[in-house]
Amino acid sequence: MKFKSLKVLLLIFILLAFGAGIYIVVQNRPSSKTPFANKELTKIEVEGRDTTCVFEKRAEGGATSGGATSGGATSGWKIVKPAEYAVDTVAFNGLLEALKSLEIGEAVSSRKEKQENLEVGENGIRIKVFWDNKSKELIIGKMAGDFMHWYIRFPPKNEIYLSTGVSKYMVYRNTDDWRDHTILVFDTNKVAEMDLGEQKIVRTDAGWTNADTIIEASKVNPILSMLGNFRADGFGKEEFEPEFEVKIVFTDNTEKHIFIGDKGEGDKYPAKVEGNATIFLLYQWKVDKLKKI
């Protein structure tokens, strides 16, 4: 009789423990499997490679470093910390789309000692997302063994989940990686003349000429194409003396001037656009391309 009573008590204990476990899991489960899918995001903080980078959505459209208008999802978004910059369209659009598509899967652990091993501990890559005076913080860990999911945690809770959408490498960037690398953007069909140092390349009815000598289009078009969507390979800090100038004259008689210095930081060449204080850096092959026609 006593044995049967013990069995009943044990069964009741197991059922209570099981019920308590389910209750805890349900209580700690994220309220939504897709927490940002339908949210109008207004601010994002990312702790990346070297510092915290803060993005804010402004009412006005964003302008690129070269003066062109940024399109797509990045419209209105700017970097506001550690300094104010335009955002890189590709990198930031990727982050926005990933957050919108973030989907939380099953919980794999609630043990705190597992956090460091799965890279979702206190030193993990953090993202804080803001909308409608609300916010949610998440830590993106390493890739799961199936190569399809990433571990994720919502501090201060200890539960670690599988997720899809946002990857660690998508946000493991330094500030310059998030900045708009655009130097110039223009319609190449509206270029009337290019002065590359001492070389004056003029568009005529007969084609491109240099000192009345016809130049093959195959030599001019790659340069024109590069300048039409001219992108930097980094950003400099130190002022420089211009060694080489590129002048682009358009059919409406407006002009753009690019000033390039001597080789400097990391074997790259510093460059500036007239009217823009940003110091860009260029790989040598781009500068060589501008000097040889």
C-alpha cells in the first residue's frame, strides 16, 4: 500500500515538474517568432568590430557622400554615432531586410554556461532595435551545426534560440564598412569632356579625341564607367596635397573635380571631391587607370 502511495506521489511530482517546465518555457518564449516583421524601425544600434554604430531614420531623404540621392530602403537613414555619415546602401539595406525577416526557432538551452560557447554571452555581437518608443536587444552568436541557423539570445533572458535572417558576419563591421563609399554618380551619356591630369579627352561626333587624335572607345569607356559610379576603397583622416586632378565637364557646362594625392595610408591614394570635406582612399589600380589612356 505504501509502495503504491509512493508511486502516486512520484507520478504527481513528475507531472508537476513537467508542467512547471512547460510554464517556464512558455513564459520565456519570445512573444513573436518574427519580432520585427511589421515594425516601422526608427533607430538601430550595432556593436560591431571597433565601436557602437548608431543609425537613425530621419524625415528627409539621405544624400550620399558624392552628392547623389540614396534610394531604396536606406532613404532617410543616417549614421549618427560615432559621427554623422551617409550609410552604405548595400550593407545597410542588407541589415534592414535581415531584421525584417528574422525568425526565431526552437530554444536549445537556458543554461548560462552555454552562452560563451555559442557566442551569445555578454561580449557577443549586440543589436538594439527601436520602434514606436519600444526597443528590443538581441545578441547574435555563431552559426549552428546545420549551417542554416544562427544562435540568438534576448538579454537579460538566458534562453538561447536557433534563428534565421540575421547572421553574425552581416553586422561584424567597423564604422567605415557602414559608411557610403560613393564618391560620384552621374549619367555617363552627359559627359562632354574629361581632363585626366594633362590629358584632355573630348567627346565629338566622331568619337572621343585627345589633341584631335581619335581614341578608341574601348580605352575610354572603362574609365567613364568607373567614374560614373565612382566608389572609395576606404576613408582617410589626414589632409593631403593634390598631385593629380580629374575634371569632368557635362553637356550642361557643369563640372566635377576630383583631387588625388600621393600614395599614403595602406598603399592607397587619398582623394577629395570639390565641395566635399570627406577624404576618400583609392586602390592604386584605380589611380593608374585614370593616368593611362
